[in-house]
Amino acid sequence: MFDFLEGYDLLGAFWVTVQLTFWSALGSLLWGTLLAAMRVGPVPLMRGFASAYVGIVRNIPLTVIIVFTSLGLFQTLGISLGADRFTTINFRLAVLGLTAYTSAFVCEALRSGINTVPLGQVEAARALGLSFPQTLRLIVLPQAFRSVVGPLANVLIALTKNTTVAAAIGVAEAALLMREMIENEAQLILISAIFAFGFLCLTLPTGLLLGRLARKAAVKR
């Protein structure tokens, strides 16, 4: 029944998907946190930049961003992110595009968490002489992260599914292999079911694990 799978590196394709998700999630968390800090910061120029970035990126289709990283950054400007192999270049460009897109949603999730921190705690930190970066790092962000574990889990699950867009620039992840198999084999329904099950195995445990973590880390006020 599954003889047609011979010759296809199914596990390898899903491993690329896992790597795309991991590196994009890490980059999105870092850049999204910085954007959130700028959005609530005291510098008008930074607030304006972060607000404009989030507003623009969230309303651009991910496919457009991914294709731009390949056609615009690599083929037009020659930016290869330090890679010398075409497959590695495309992988890094896909991570860059996914990070740029997903960080906007991380920023909004974190900003909602920051807004849940009582204003009195911030004022107390200022009264103690803490600077804005110190207040954000020591008082605000730890509580904000605890209150948005659930929303960030949803962003991570969406990111895992969004990695399929990387197939548009030739990254050898699960969606690209699925398209190749559908073109070469006659088992359309079975192939679709196999890949749907594969993504379910990636996203369902993540949702359950982070959902439990969200309940344990919830801030009691």
C-alpha cells in the first residue's frame, strides 16, 4: 500500500520543516520582543517604526515576503546570508522571510501581555530609580511572557504550517516533496493524508505541551 514511498525522503523533508520552524521561531521571538519593547518605549521614532512595521508586515501575504527574499535580496541584490550553496541560501532566506513575518504577530501578542502588567508596578520601579530598559527587563517582560504563553503557542503552530510557503523558493521541506509526489504518483488522497498526519504530529503535541505550560505559568492577580 505504501510501496510508492520508496525513493522519497519523507523524514528528511519533515526534518527540514522542523529546522525551518525552530530557527524562524527563535528569530521571531527575538525580533518580536524587540519590536514590542519599541512599541511601548518612550522614544516616538521607535514607536512609530515598530507600529508601521507591524501594520505593514501583517497585511502583506507571506508568499510575497518569501518570494521577495529570493528574487529581491538574493537574485537582485546578491545577498546570500553567508551561504555558498543554493539550497542553503534558499533555506536561510526562507528563515529570514518567516522571521520577518511571524515577528509581527509575536510583537502583538507580547504587547497585549505587557498591557496586563499593573501600572503601579511600573511606577514603583521608576520610583526606585530603575531605567526603562531595566523596568522592562526585570519587571514587565517576565510577567508579560507568562501571560501570553497561550497566544505564542498559537503563533508557533501557525508558523509550523506557514513553513510550507518555503516551497515557493525551492526549499526541500514537506510541502515541496508533497507536490513532487502528487505530480509523479497516482495516490492523491493517500499522499495528502500522509502529509496531513505528519503536520498533525508536529503541531498537536506542541499545542498540548504549551497549553499545559500556559496554565502553569499564568500570572495570578
